[in-house]
Amino acid sequence: MPGLETFRLHGDVITPGDAEYDTARAVHNAWFDKRPAVIARCADADDVVAAVNFGRAEGLPTAIRGGSHNGAGLASVDDGLVIDLSGLRSIRVDREAKVATIGGGCLLGEVDAATHEFGLATPAGIISTTGAGGLILGGGIGHLTRKYGLSIDNLVAAEVVLADGSVVTADQNQNDDLFWALRGGGGNFGVVTSFTVRLHPVSTVVAGPMFWPIEHAPDLLRWYLDWQPSTPEELGAFFLFHTVPPAPPFPDELQLKKVAGLAVCWTGDPADATEVLAQVRAQPGLALDAVAEVPFPGFQSAFDPIYPAGDHWYWRTAFFNEVPDEAVDVNVEWGERLPTWKSLMHLYPIDGAVHRVGQADTAWPVRDARYAQVICGVDPDPANAETIKAWAVDYSDAVRPYSAAGAYLNFMMDEGQERVQATYGPNYARLAAIKRRYDPDNFFHVNQNIRPAG
Ligand SMILES: Cc1cc2nc3c(=O)[nH]c(=O)nc-3n(C[C@H](O)[C@H](O)[C@H](O)COP(=O)(O)OP(=O)(O)OC[C@H]3O[C@@H](n4cnc5c(N)ncnc54)[C@H](O)[C@@H]3O)c2cc1C
């Protein structure tokens, strides 16, 4: 690699043999154990420009690393270059304008902590160690989705390093085609060094998990599917299958029991939560009710201890326009068979504000779907890899007849070009044309790839 000797950054250039190499190359999902040739740990946007130019000049397959949570391990690449954004962590909150400008390598917990100081929050995911970059660019689903939309619906502007090393701003007025594509198109169009996102008044929430013994799953899921769409948008409530973790604060008698449940998050006036939560509490068999008034960042990090980096994850995902009765039975059948205690199924509502944005308004393609499902087989022990994979794949295959075309790309493993195209549906052709304009050689291809139009 002729250029390596002169490749310098304000941050670090890490190569095999360096003491930090193994730590620097590890991604959240231990399913992947890639060995990049060079890791460019960027300290600022100038470093990102230098790294893009280096990768292009050397002809290296190049991955972009935000929080490294991607299920498909797309934060890294064998024998290539990793542009690691973990040094780009600045956050500036404008409380008057209700926007925050965040570095391309920020983690969700950092963003929540900074905006919470002003009683504000932006819609994002439910685990605080997830990278804001990958999550936003792929869509962004979480507790605030129904009320305030996907993360991309709150993106105001982005600063982007393009494949040719130039730096541009994308917003409604500048490079509006790029701005459209960034809102759902993932890391296909360049490295985003900063995002400006809209903030909303969210501070104390009434939130927590509620669990029922798995025997109640059929009735609970049927009731949930009827009830959820009728609730105020201040309520985020996703349905789940989990196993109760084998540790406090969970009661001894529930530990390691399989459960169906809801994770609820009420963002309206706490006093107004009582009525809607009473409807949930009235469901027979409630075994654990951990709902309480908490600061929003507290709930955003509530699941963190269960899912540290280094577990093996096998992901499957689907969108549903509706969940018919037979699909309830199929879900329950597979929920009862969670293969390990960390394995899970979540069914996230994506209605409300998400449906008020048109399909062609952003690259995110499925504005009419009602639920995004994620099925994850999870376990720390590699010996269980095939077991968790088989369960996730078989579960996903069993519900496939009831699901919509495509699936949420941020929950997808490598499932091939056809699935990517099916997901983008009518938006794919426009994305491919924009890709040709901004990345004609498909330099950024270590992702759920959109190929430049021919
Ligand atoms: C424990 C866990 C919980 C999750 N919870 C949620 C959730 O609640 N809601 C949800 O919507 N998703 C959730 N996800 C999925 C998550 O959105 C994706 O895994 C996403 O890719 C994570 O982004 P990242 O920056 O951490 O990932 P990385 O693996 O670092 O990056 C993934 C891809 O994103 C692109 N990328 C990242 N940053 C940039 C950037 N600044 N510029 C350009 N491209 C970039 C690159 O193409 C990269 O390959 C979760 C994942 C995990 C593992």
C-alpha cells in the first residue's frame, strides 16, 4: 500500500500489529470478526476528507464506522479501510431554535444527555450505545416515533464528505436531492460529519416495561393490535417477547421466565398517563409492572446492561401493514421458543407522525406500514450461533407470508440486493440516479448498497 507511509491524521492510523488493532476493529455484533487493513480513527472532518481520499487513491473497499451497532457488521471490512468516526463527538444545542448539531460519530446516549439539559429530545433508538449516524441515515425508530416521526423526519441538515473528497451541506435549499437520499438511504452517499436535528419538548416520561407470562401472549397480542392504533400519539408502546434477565432488579420468581410484554413510554403530561396505562394494567396476568416517572435518558438506557458489545446477534426483520389473526398464532408459536434468554422479538408501531410524511418525500420507502418487526437471536457463546440463527430465520420465514415487501434496513443482515431493492420499492430508481451523481464509482459500497444507475 504505497500511500500508507504518508497517510497522517489528527487522529490515529491503526494497522494490524498495532496494540490497539483488535479493540479498534471489534464491532458490536461478535458474529463478525473482520480484519481491515487500515483503521482511520478520525478526529475531525479534515481527517474524514483525508481518509476518503486515501481509500480512493489506494482502491480500498471502505467502510464507515459510527457506533458499530450495525447487525450486518457493515462498520468494518476485511482487507480494506475503516473510516472510524468515534472522534467526531461534538454536540451543540440551540435551545431557542430547538435544534442540535451533532458529530457524525455521536452515540444516542450522548445526544440524549446533551438535549435533556434543556428539556428537549430528538427521536432516535432505544439503546444508548447505538450510533446516531447509522441509525439516523437508515430511518430511526424509537419511543418518540408516533408523536414526532422517524429520526430522518427530524433531520434539518447534514455536512457530508463525498466520494471525491469534497465537502457539501445538504438541506432543503442546498443539494436537496442529496438531502432527500440521506433520509433513509444509509451510508451510500458519503460520510456525514455532522447532523442537525430538530428537538422536541420531552423531559420526564412515564415509562418502563410490563411483562405477562408467555401463556398470556395470544390474548395480549390480539388485544394490543386492536388497542395500540387508538391510543394518543403521546404513547409509544411496542410489543415484545423476551426472557426476564437472570439478575436483580427482576424478582427471583420471574428470572429466566419467558414473557410477552409492552415497553411503554408516555411523553405527555404525566398526570394524563393514568387512564391509558390503566387499560394496559387491566390485561389479565400482569406479572411485572416497572412503569414509573423517569427522566427520558434514563429510559433510553434501561435496556443497555442486557446488550453490551460482544454478543453474537442474528437479525431478521419485516414490515407489516396489518397483523392478521393467523399471524398472531405464528408469532406466539415462535415467541414461546426464544432460544436463549437474550433473544427477542419487538414489534414497533410506525404510525402517527410517520404516516404524515409522503412516500416520495424522503428515501424511506414504507410510509404505509404499521409495524416494524425485529427478531434477534442473541447469545454471548459462539457455540450457540447456529441455534440462534436457525430460530431467527425460521421465525422470520414463518411470518413472511403476512409481511409487506422489504424490511427495515437498519435491522437487516446481508440479505442481498433484491431485498434492498424491494425495500426501497418505488424510491429505488431515484436513489440510484442520485447515487450516480454523488458516488458514480460506488466507492461507498460497504452498506445496504444502492448501485449507481447505469
Ligand atoms: C442493541 C441495538 C439496538 C438498536 N436499537 C435500534 C432502535 O431502537 N431503533 C432503530 O431504528 N435501530 C436500532 N438499532 C439498529 C441500528 O439503527 C443500526 O444498527 C445502525 O446501523 C446503527 O448505527 P451505528 O452508527 O451504530 O452503526 P455502524 O455499524 O457504525 O454503522 C452502520 C452503517 O451506517 C452508516 N453510517 C454510520 N454512521 C455514518 C455517518 N456518520 N455517515 C455516513 N454513514 C454512516 C455506514 O454505512 C455504516 O456501515 C439497534 C441496533 C442494536 C445493535
